[in-house]
Amino acid sequence: MGLFSFLTQEIAIDLGTANTLIIQNGKIVVDEPSIVAMDIKTGKLVAIGTKARQMHGKTHENIKTIRPLRDGVIADFNAAELMIRGMIKIINTKSKLFSPSLKMVVCIPSGSTEVEIRAVRDSSEHAGAREVFMIYEPMAAALGIGIDVEAPEGSMVVDIGGGTTEIAVISLGGIVCRESIRTAGDVFTDDIQEYMRHQHNIRIGERTAEDIKITVGAAISDLENPPPDFIVKGPHQMTSLPVEIPVSYQEIAHSLDKSLTKIETAILRVLEQTPPELYADIYNKGIYLAGGGALLRGLDKRLADKHQIPVQVAEDPLLAVAKGTGIALNNIDKFQFLMK
């Protein structure tokens, strides 16, 4: 630690569509949903993270809940800046005398355009960052899983987040081939809402669909340890009278089938681009799954059966990208070549 290290605050941010995590000194200090609640009349922040999520779908006309990120990129510049600033304030509750200059490492989707990268950089700088480094999500996920990214061998990472699914083959500290598709957790949630509307004639909100996904979400319809049915309560579409419907994991597996097929096809496209020597490494080591989508029951089995390659879920898939971003921050000189 340098003499004036207290003047600089170093943080790593996993700026996700669904959740934002901040790591400082190797520890997760913030883990909040990526959502803000704003007062429409004044433009001021009312709530952030978990508190704002509790308001989602329950606000009156003066309060609006906003998810600043859509499909892995910033959709609302002002809300994103307020969210980053608010989450940094959560860490700096004690510091009243002065604000230390911020050094940030932020992870971004591998398919980000220059405009999208610029938006993340600008939002971070407006939120108070003096130095901003960016690392691609699949590379951060690989570091978080514990893969030696600099080794001369191929590793395939599939990171299923909220807005995007990132698929990449990594070797010698670089991404050899990649695919970034906008079929991920948010699309799964939409699929569940659509299924409930068509199949059961019941209207449900985004939060309820998210709860169904977490509680009975599955990728295959024959699990060894099936979860109990989830009871959904809501208004009937035709009569608006309240109804209660039990939903099984088989139904959810059926409703997610089309979206999961898109992910399987994207993995196949990346495997087609992979050089033969690296393909052999992937075949021996297997495919690594990270991100919230990796928690879908039976997804590893479904992908392994489809591609005939072993699939292993990261130890803590939700935190893999955040941990990797933290590792990149702690070894910024070593991994400078990975940064944007």
C-alpha cells in the first residue's frame, strides 16, 4: 500500500442487467438489483437496489421505477449514473470529510459497440471515477471460475446473465472466438409471463415471473430431485377474478425451451469457429457455465447431451463475473492487456 493509497479508492463493478455487484479489497460490499426508483416531478432518486425492486410494479404516478440497463447495455444514461453513484455511496457511508478519487474496473458484454463502451465509461466518470478500466464479461467469468486465462490451451465459458448470454473461447489471455446473444434471464422471465397468459389465462408481473423462475425454473422435464409446485396467485384474464394455479417445473422447462434452443445454437456456432487444437482442449476440459442462468435446474445436463461435451457449473455462478472483475482490479498491471 502506498503512502497516499487512502486518497484513492479502488472498486470493481459487475454492472449487470439484473444485479450490480461491487467488490472492494477482495470482498463483495454491494450486491443489489440493478433498479432505481425516481420522483418524476423532481427527478430525484427515491430508492435504489432492493428497496426500488420492492416498489417495482407497485408505484403511483409520481414515482417511476427504472432499470437503467437493458440487454447488458445502458439504456437510460441518467438513471445509470444515479445508480452507480448511489451504490458507491453505500460503501462510503463513513467518509464525510472528503471523497477519495475512484479507480474502477467495470465488466461489459463482449459484443458491446464503441458507443455502448463509451456510455459505460461516461456514466462511470460522471459518477466520480478518475480512472476507468473495462474487461469483457467472459474473460472476467473465466478469472472468477479460476481458469488460467494466459495458458496456451482453450477454455470455453458460457455466461448467462440477465440481459445477454456471452459465449467465448479463451486462450493465451485473449478471446479467440465469441458470440453475444440477447437471449438470457430477462427473456426467460418474459417467456414465463407469456406462458402463464396463454396457458393458464392469468396475468402475472415481472417480479412474480422472476420468483417462478428461481423457485421452479428448469431446463429439462425429468429432474432427479424435482422442486415442489409453485402456487401462482393473480387475476384471470377474462373475468379479472382471483385465481390460484400450481405451476410445475416441467411447465417452466417447456416454456423456456425455445430460448434455451437459441443458446444451444449460439454455442454450436462458437464451436464451429473454434480452431481444432482448442476444440480438443474444450472437449477434454468441458464447458464452464456462469451467471444466474446457470442456476436453471438441469441446464448442464441439457447442454452436455446436446453438444456431447461435459458441462460444469461454476462453484458460485452468480458471483463468478464479479469475482473475476475483482481479480483483474487487484492485478491490474498483470492483466492490463485484457482491459479496454
